[in-house]
Amino acid sequence: MARRRRLGWLLYALLCLAWVCAAESASRDVDGRVRANERSAIEVAELLCAPEAKRLCARGGAAPAAEAGAGGTIGCLLRLSATDDAAAQSISGGCQKVLETTRLQLLAQSLPDVRVAAACAEPVRTGVCKNALRVAGSSPGSQRLKLMRCLRSPHVRAGLPEGCKREVTRVMIEEARNISLDVQLYHSCAEELDSPPCNAVSGGSGARRACLLMSQYYAAHHLEAEAHNISIGPMSRGCSRALSTATIEASDDVRFHPTIIDNCAAERARFCADLPPGDGRVISCLVRHRTHTDTSPACRLQLYAHEKRVMADFRLDPVLVWLVFYQTRAVIECMH
């Protein structure tokens, strides 16, 4: 009797194991079909939206559509089409429809950009940002924003695998050029962008973000604004917080500062050509040479504005931030 009971339990365990294996196999099949559908939707979108991708996204740091690969410029267009920016209104009706179809298929992804989602799947699942997916009461959209903000953080980005870091950097370069692609910052500062002086600023070279940064600085330094006869209205707390967060995220890499890149190209080639971007190296090099006779007035002006912001907020100094980070970690390790 006992032998028959043990045999029954063994058969039951084998059946459970077979059921689990079958479920996993079915799950893999479903995931494969989902990924295949996503790829086909992206390929159709890249084909139909090639003119818009080349026109609207190439200047923002993404490659032209013919070189973009798996959805790079489509990720740019998806974010752009979700805003009310003037550039978004110029997207053709056919492209808008295929973008909406692609967006619906990609809603289940943890990240809004196709290439970032593919390159960062493993570090998101196992790394420091995995808790962003577990925030209680957060909507999927809110979780995506929290997750992307986590990946942008300089100390997190420095530890990402090369493929994931490259894609996150690409998105940040696009958004530095076109503020409307940074959905959270764009909507937080919508009122400021529609009010003087920033409502008179246009272009995709980071000029609107630079205007917000100037407004934020002078709104906090009234006496200096009066001394320079600059009239700046108050900035909302939500806009100021979102702008500070985005600026801190971009503090370590000159590629996230298009006004410096564009105005200091000759100086970078002359003084800092051997320095790779990242860790604040190029910006620190340019700042050291800002008083050099070969530094142009336009470049000197941008570097001076950058230095003023760094002096007002130490979090914008990547060298100092890293020093504090490592010293704090060393103290915590000693305490344990």
C-alpha cells in the first residue's frame, strides 16, 4: 500500500514537471511571436516614416533612417509624435497612423525606446534599476519614466553594459537637442516654454533648454538679474525640479550640452581632442582654456554660463559628485 502511494506521488510529480515545461515552452513561443510582431511593426514604420525620420531625428543625434537599425529613429518619432511640438504636427498622416499602431504594440515594454528596451533588458531586470518596476500604485507610463530616469543617472549609467549605455546615451543626445523629446521635462515646463523669454526661442540645437536654464538661474539670483537688466518671471517648482534633474543627469558628458558642442567645436579640437567624452573630462578641459586667446567669444560665453550654474549647484560638477559618492560609500562600508 505504501509502495503504491509512493508510486502515485512520483507520477503526480512527473505530471507537474511536464506541465511546467510545457508552460515555459508556450511562454517562449508567445514571447517569440510578440518580438516578431514588434520587429515587423518597426520595419513597416521605418519604411513609411523614412522621410520624417531623416528630417526630424537626424539632427537630434539619431542616425538617418537608412542607418538606424532596429527602431532607433522610430523611437525618436514615437516620443516626438506624443508631444504638441510644431515638428510633431509636420508628421504625415500615414506615418502618424503607423506610429500609433507601433506604439500600441510596444506598450507592454518596460522602456519607451525600442533599442533601449532591447539593449537594457538584462540590466533592468537584475540591476540597480529593477526596483523602478516595482513601485506600488504606479501606472505603466509612470514606471517607464522612473526606469528611464534611473538609467540616465550618471553613477548608474557608468556601470551599465556597453550596449545599454550606448543606447541610453543616444536617447539623451536626442533629447538634449530637442527638449520636446524629453516628455517629463517638456510637460513640466510647458508654461515656461510658452511664456517670455523662451516662447521666442526656436530651433533644435538645445536653445530652448538653454533658455530654461538661464531663466532658472536668474529666477534664483534676483540681484544679478537686476544688475544685468534681465526680466525673468517666476519658475514653477515642478519645472525647476524637472530641469534640475535633467541637468544633473547630463552633467558628466559634453555631448549632452549642444550649445557648448556647437559653439566650442574648434576649441575642443584644439585643446581637448585626445579626451573621450564622459566623466566631465571635455567640459573641464574647455573651462580650463576659456580665457585662452584662441577661445572664441561665443564659446567663452557658453562656458561662463555653464560655470555660473555649476557654482550655484555643486551637483552639476561630476568630479565633485563622484568624490562625494565614493567617500560616502567608503564611510558606509567602514561602518559595516
